[in-house]
Amino acid sequence: MLALLSGPVAAAQLDPLEIATRNGVVVLEVEMARTEQQRTTGLMYRKELPERQGMLFDFGADQMVYMWMKNTYIPLDMLFIRADGAIARIAAMTTPMSEATISSGEPVRAVLEIPGGAAKRLGIAVGDKVSTSLFGGK
């Protein structure tokens, strides 16, 4: 059981998430960012993120999404996911502390943030399908 701490680096419950790739299924554990506050804070202030962990941002409906790396100390891969679970775009190795806008490029339902370079290392690509409770799986 994870201890719940206060502040921006608080631990949270991890939910399973699977990505069906060309080379098989990749299993991750993710924190869910469902509220405006959770989406605003995201992975800010984290000093590390294990290879198979991340944060899934649920926007509730398809929409254009704009992310940034303000106060984020580690590089991340951002996977922009359509409502059907398909990965629409991957912004790889985003720049820590940058306030530059990172666009989904099209309306998406969710964004999955994982450690920078993990998408490539794990064989995750555009078009792969994400399965979790958010998309009717798991």
C-alpha cells in the first residue's frame, strides 16, 4: 500500500494500463489525473519516474490539448490518445522546465506521460492501442 503524502510530489494509487504494440503488450502502472488540480500539477517537481510508470491525464471528452514542462525536472514522452484508445501523436523527450506549448495536433481524450525515451525503448508507436478503465479495458 502506498502512503498518501501532501504536496506536489504526493504518491498516488497506481492503476494498470496496457499498450498493444507491434511487438506485444506493454504493461504500465499509472497515476490518474482526473481533476483540474491533478491535471495542472501533473508530474511537476518529480525527480524521477520509474520506467514502467506514468501519469494518465483524462480530459473527459475529445478536445485539442496543450501541455508544457513548467516545473518538470525530468524529460517525458507525451502520448496523445484518442477516445478509442489509439495513440495519435508522441512528443518524445520533452525538454525539462520548458514553457513551450506541446500540442496534441488533433482532438484527443487523454495524454499519457512516461519517462523520456521510454516510448522508443518499449516499442510504443503512433497507432498503438491503449487499454485501461478509461477506454473500456482493464
